[in-house]
Amino acid sequence: MQDRTHLVDDITGHRRMRRNRKADWTRRLVQENRLTVDDLIWPIFIVPGSGIVDPIAAMPGVNRMSIDKAVEAAREAAGLGIPALATFPNIEMELRDETGSNSLEANNLINQATAAIKKAVPNIGVITDVALDPFTSHGHDGILRGGEIVNDETVDQVARAAVMQADAGADIIAPSEMMDGRIGAIRLALDAAGHQNVGIMSYATKFASAFYGPYREAISTGGLLKGDKKTYYIDPANGTEAIRDAALDVEEGADMLMVKPGLPYLDICWRMKEAFGLPTFAYQVSGEYTQIKAAAMNGWIDGERAMLETLLSFKRAGCDGILTYFAIEVAKILAKR
């Protein structure tokens, strides 16, 4: 028999990586990571009023919704199999003040939305944030005194707000304001109030990023912000500091960890999952979403493929799920497969 060995066989030791890529069925058979609807958390924006679906110019395809419309959206999400929503309020300007005091109103917008969604769609998870930026007149995540975001007073307030959010029916509290000690304080407050089953998804590594701009338009804080958030968000250059921050949250009782933004910090996703083994999530933030949407609208990229590729990258980096504004769009695509 004629020897048909090729030079490439000798070079590779008869190992050819392309053998497993030769057909669709083999590629599917050896695929290491898959994106499913179970990986999706859908962030939504709530506004006062009724019958409101208000498009956000900086986030094509994303709307601010009144509570009644948010309930309809929750039904759609549940019908598609999306496990959970993350809710963010855009409250009236006259209710915002230096301390974000409206966060402590039991019947505020975010708590009304939680109660309405859980009553109408009890099988969908509701994740709420206790950061004060939607409630403050200066756009910061904490209480501003004398030009400083005061840590301990902010922690006291967000812990109280967390209990009120749990009282309203929130399943998971996701504190994003990056104050030291907040996870432990919230856990103690929740347990003291009898909310032992309410989880905490810590924004364990929230970076001082340029990718938050469209979100700030969505909750109307962009024009309010005085200065920047570098005294409490993490420097994008600091990976080791980010892991130390996450370690403290784990010690204080976080049930789940989050990396925000997502795509620029895939290395942090991987390191965090490897270090702690807790359920780990990435937030594909507004700027990441809008980049893809804008490029697709201009015909520069295939928007659907780019969307799915970036979401799959989070899974490859070790994430158990992704907060993404693409959630509904992706769920519909996955349902057809």
C-alpha cells in the first residue's frame, strides 16, 4: 500500500486539530461552552406613571417602562424561560436629594415594581440594587457630605433599603455602590428582619469604567453627576485589588459575585471563578450593548453574531450567567434552535 503520509503528519505527530472541526455535527459534539436561556438576567428600567414605554435614545431597542408595562415585560420574559430580571428606577427629579432619602420609602418606585412583578409573575426572580445613584440629586452611589462620599453612613442606609426591598418581595439584593463593609451589613440586616432566604449578588468588582454612559441616560443621572466615582469604584488597571475586593465580599456572606463591566474584564471573571468557586456573573453594561447595536445599525458588523459571540465569551470565561439588555432578543433566537 502506498504510504500517503504527508510532511504535515510528521510535523504534527499525526495530530490534526481540524479533524474535530470538519462538519457541523462534529463541531456540535465537541463544543465546550453553550449559551442557554438559563444564563440570562434581563435588566429593565422603571419610570412612574402608567402605559409608558419610553425608548432610550442611547440604547436602541431598550425602553423605560411604567410598572404596568414592566409587568407585561416580565410575563414575556418568563414565557421565554428567562430566570430573572434586574430592576432599576428612574424616579422624579423632585424626589432626589443629597442623601437619596427616597430609597428608604417603603412604597417607592422600585419596591412598587417588585411587588407588582412578583404578584403577577411569581415564578420569575427579581434582583434589586440598593445603590443610591437613582435617588440622589448629585448622581453618586452614596451620601455626599463635604465633597466626600461617606462610607459608613451610606452602608447604614443601603442596609435599611435592602430590608425594604426584601419586604417588597425582592429575591436577591445586588448592591453596586462599592462601599466597604456593605455585604456584611446587608446580610446582618436581612437576617435580623427574617429574610434569611433572600440572597446577595455582590457587585464584587465594579470598575471606574467609560462604558456606563448610556445607563446614566436611562436613569437620568448623567447630567447630575458631580465629579467622578474613582474614590469608590475600582481602577481598571488593578486586577489584584479587584480579587481582594471580591474576597472580602465572600467573607462577608455574598452568595453570588458579579463583574461589571463584562467584556473588558473577562480576565477578572476567570480569576474570580477560579479563586472562589461561587456563582459568578458578568454585567454586559450599556456601553457594551450600544457598541454592538450602533455598529450593527450602520452595517459594520453582523449584530446577531456579535451579540451571541460576546455572550458566549462570558461563559468561556467561567461565568454562570450574564446580565444583558439583549436577554429578550437572545431568548427568542435560542427558542428557535
